[in-house]
Amino acid sequence: MDDQGGSIVSRLKELLDGQQPPPWNWQELTAEERRAELEDLAEWVAELQEGYGRWVRIPPCWPLHRALLEELAVFWYWRQRLDQAGDALPEEAVRWHQALRMSARDWAEAFGGCRHASTGEVDERRDGRQARLEASRRYLDQAIERLTG
Ligand SMILES: [Zn+2]
């Protein structure tokens, strides 16, 4: 990472120092806490599918799809917040439902019929960031030139 990026990151860290990460950020959790969160999330996802089966079709392999897992976790925490906030507005509850249906369409498109046999983003341990960054290098350099030149 270059100096500028590093300084932005360290500045953000300074600003966020002492603050709790949002609940969907599991980086600070212990392995046991992560396991507990994932188990609770899985129960909620099963309940979600039961109640919204017509709209929400999620493949059983969802816990292994990194992006799907993260998005479902965000919906879960959002819903918990809504259910616990005494001053929550009905508009926000409607927004939650609308956002859920919209995301569910995307999930169905991306993961419908997943047999979990292909590669792609499936492997949560795979890390192709460096290769992707290198593939974008010359475009990134051009963009930097435009921004700074
Ligand atoms: Zn899958």
C-alpha cells in the first residue's frame, strides 16, 4: 500500500479508535463468538426462508458464499435493530422488506441452482485480490494519472 493509502487507513483507525465495530464486522470476535453468531444467523436464515419462501430463495450452501453470508448478516442485524428500536418508523420496516426482496432477486440470479461445485467466489479461503489488483494495475495507473496529473 502506498503512503497516501496508508495515511488514510491510519487516520480512519484514529477516528474509529475506541469505537465498537458494527455487529456485522466479526473481525474482532473470538472464534467461539464467531461460531455463536454464525449459528444464530443460520437459525434466522432458516426462519427467513420459512416465512418468505416465495420471495427469498437461498441455496443451502449460503454459509460458504462469502458475499451472501455477509449480506445476510447485515439484513439480520438490521432486522434486530428494527425489532428492538422503540422509535423505529414503519417506513424503515417497509424499507427493510423492500431491500430484502430486491437483494433476494439478486441472490436467486447469482446463486439459484448452485451445486457448490464451481470455483469463483465459492471458496471462502481463496484470495485472488493480488491477481485482481495486478490485472487492474495499468488502468489504476491511468486513473491515478488523471486524478493527480
Ligand atoms: Zn454454493
